[in-house]
Amino acid sequence: MILNSGSHKRISSQTGYEFPRERRHFWWPFRKKKKKTNGALRPGAMSSAALTAKVKALGEGKVVEITRIGFDGQVEDKPITIEITGIYPDRFSGRIVNVERELIEASASKMVYAKTGGGTVEFKYDDGDILEIKESEDLAILEEARDVEALGEILSALEPGDQILISYYDAKHRGSVNAEGTILESNPETKTFKLELDKINHMELEQKIIKEFNIEKDLVIDIELK
């Protein structure tokens, strides 16, 4: 399983190291693999039957948070947020929700490394390492926390050319975004504004993204002048 990638380093195939002649190490490609043992639950983990039932109840398309237990028995600090993309007899699969990375890479002509990883992942029901799986509460929390009246006051003060910081929930990618951009148009009466995004997660975009927002209909969380 591929999780958040942390830092990314290029590794050269030409190391330049010379091994002493009197001591060499050889790699044998046909070493017998250790047999994986399934069904051994880590302390506190959900049983295969309970996990299967929970995943089926949640269903495909649902955005969920998964808390796992490490090899050492410690609960991982941060849950993985995924959108369930497939449910099978022995496993389920999901797309890791990382909106900022997806938007950065979509605007680039070549691969861009964001601060955190993305991609897809699969979980077997009998791996025995999932402590909890639940529907993500991000959307509900954001809807409750935002102040539309305060956003309207900020919008009234904005003018074309203003540089702003914005946080919003991207309904298409099912996650929140932190970005920087320039106001192109602003209309306090209709509660709308047009923004040219040039940075996402502090990373410069190769191709700017132009988005229109309605602070009542779209889930704009916060706006701040730079």
C-alpha cells in the first residue's frame, strides 16, 4: 500500500561505490518468499466480518476515514481519507483524497511532487490492521463552521487585482483546498467572485486555474487578503 510520500529523492543507478575484493555481497533473485499470514488481528482491530459489513453498509462513492494500527501495535496519528471505488468479496479499494495534489498535477505539463501523496489503495478484509472506518465528517464540520455573513463583508471589500488566500471545499474532488490567487471580478450583490488561482498548498502552478465562486452556494470556508 502506498501512503503519504513525505520527501521525494532521485536515486542514481550509478553510485560510484567500490566494494572491497575480499568481501562481496550478492543478491539472489529467487529467494523464497515468506508466506503471508492473514487473519491475525492486531490489538483493537476490526474483525474481517465486521469490516466487510461496515464497508458494504457505507457503499461505493462514500468518502471515509480509515484509522490503522501499525506493526508495533500503535495507532497511526492521522487517518487515511479515501473515496471507496470498489467493493469485492475479499477486499475493497479507494482513491486517496488529496485534492491539492490532484489540482497541482492537473495544471502541470510534467509530474509535480506535492507535499503529500495520492493515488489508489486496496485493503484486504483479513489484513487485521484497521481500527476504525467511518464516513468523513469534513464536509459537515466545514458547513457548520463557516460564516456566510462574514464572508459577504469580506467580498464587499474585494476589488479586481486583490491578492487573497482562500480555503474552500472542492465538490468534484471531494476535499478541501488551500490556495492563493488574484481577484478578477467581484459582485457583492450576487455574492459571487471570479478568481485566478496561482498557488495551491504554497506551490506555484504552471497553468493558472480560473474559478468562479458563490459564497452561498459554494462551500467557501475562508477568504483573507494577503
